[in-house]
Amino acid sequence: MPLILETIVTTTSPDGDLHLVPFGLIQDGADWVLAPFRPSPTILNLEANPVFAASSPSDIRVIAGAVTGRRDWGTVPCDRISGRRLADSFGHAEFEVTAVEPDETRPRYRGRMVHSAAHMPFFGYNRAQAAVLEAAILSTRLHMLPPEKILTEMRYHAIAIIKTAGPAEREAWDWIEDKVATALGRSDRILDEPAAAQ
Ligand SMILES: Cc1cc2nc3c(=O)[nH]c(=O)nc-3n(C[C@H](O)[C@H](O)[C@H](O)COP(=O)(O)O)c2cc1C
């Protein structure tokens, strides 16, 4: 399996509207592949404007927010491509699409990196941020996965939230918990379960 980096991808619609969503970028030699499932505004944007930026948010709420209807995060213009990228990020890269592998379910857009830059120091991994990332991905697969698998995995990730979250990570987790609870028709929260403290 290739290396995949989880990023915030920004694309621009034909009308000039910004579209900001999390995507895994798949490493392929010197290139990075973006593979959105249809239907997808990102696909429509790439067909019209075949460039994209990928940013590593310093605040995990950007990823949790983007999959829970909170997409109004600060952006700034890109350096080499026409478009915008996330403002508060450890770093970002800009890509031109050099090839498209058509597919009815999940086309692949090959991105050639034309620019990259670091914006702030990174000096430590955080388990709660990783847990939010995993929970955010789970929350985009609620229609594909059995509820028990979702809850089992969320219960495991909740341990890292209890032990290592700051206020931002906790808020991000709550957004995901609310989405999952609504989808599964639950009124209680995993973080409130006694087992979550283990
Ligand atoms: C960390 C993370 C990585 C994701 N990676 C992908 C991906 O590679 N492909 C995809 O179709 N959706 C992925 N998703 C789900 C999309 O963010 C979500 O479905 C979004 O609405 C897709 O944007 P679109 O509607 O423009 O296609 C990911 C979600 C998260 C939280």
C-alpha cells in the first residue's frame, strides 16, 4: 500500500467559489494522487480548474469541522497556482493535475507539486488529534460501515481524547460525536461511558 497523507484540499469552482474538504493524498513516485468518490464538487472543480492546494491544518477542528458542515476557515491566496489554501497550517503544497485516470466510482487525479512551503514549527504528535482524524474519517463512512464497528472504533479513540485532548481537540471530537449519534439514532455520548476513561 502506498503512503497516504491526510490533508485539507482546496479547489475552485468555475464561479470562483472556494471548496475546502479533507482528502487523503496518495503518494505515487514524485506525484500525489487525489481520488474523490463520485458525486463530488471537488471533481467538478478539478475538471474546470485542474489545480489544487493541500494543507496540513494546525487545528484539528478544521478537519472535524469540514465533515460536520463547518467549512468557513481562513484561507490565503496560493503562491504558484490560481486558488487559495488554508491559512493556519503547518505547511502546504500546490499541485497541477497532469493526468486523470477516469473511473465511474473514484477517478484519480495525478498532481505534480509545483510549490511547497512550511509556515509554523511542528514539534510533537498528539494522540487526541490522531483520534479526531480517525473519527472524522469514520463519520464519512457511516453509510458504508456497520454501526457496531463505528461504535467499537469510536470507543477506542475516545481513550486518547480523555487522556490527551486540549480544548480544541475536545470540541472537534464533540462535533464528530454529534454527527455519529444523529446518524445512529443515539442520545448518549461515548465520552460519557465509564469505559471511555480506561
Ligand atoms: C481525513 C479524511 C480523509 C478523506 N479522504 C478522502 C478521499 O481520499 N476520498 C474521498 O472521496 N473522500 C475522502 N474523505 C471524505 C471527504 O472529505 C468528504 O466526503 C468530502 O465531502 C469530499 O469532498 P467532495 O464532496 O468535494 O467530494 C476524507 C475525509 C477525511 C476526514
